[in-house]
Amino acid sequence: MDDILIDRGVVKGRQDYVLERVYARDNGDRIKVRIKRDSYDFQSYATAERWDGTHWQNVVRMDGMHPTMAALPSYATRDLRERDAALENLVEDLLEEVALILG
């Protein structure tokens, strides 16, 4: 199944960065992936949500203490290629979990 990217963004704040992407799936579902990496692990998270026509409903959630999240480059990293590669890997992992859960 190929997910089509329909919206994307990365915002760097003073003490965090947030990646957000929205995908269209073959079956018509809209999936939003949001990854927030904060200066504190407990304020970081990754989610994949499905649009139900009214609200975004959580499908997968990973808190900042999860080893995958804790391994992401710091919000203060200057190596954007390293950060972006790590984020891409996490996005793919989340989309794979969504596919396993939703079919």
C-alpha cells in the first residue's frame, strides 16, 4: 500500500521541533503523523491519527520515554540531515504500525 503525502511541515521552536505530515491511503483514510521532540523526554511524543470525518482519532502513540523517541537527535542538533533521517525512519515505523492495525 502506498501512502500519498498530501501535507507536511517541520517547525523548530526555542526548545523543541515538531514534524507533522498528512497522508492519503489507498482506502481513502487520512493519516496524520505528528512527532514532537522537546528538550525534556517526558514532553516529547509521536502519534499517528486517522481522520474520522469529524476528529483525528489516535491509532498509535509513542511517548518520549520510549527508546525510539529517546534516541532521536536533540532539539538543539545542528545536523539537520541526521535529524531528518531519524524522523523519516520514525514516520515509516508509525505508518507501518497504522497499516498493521487498520489493515
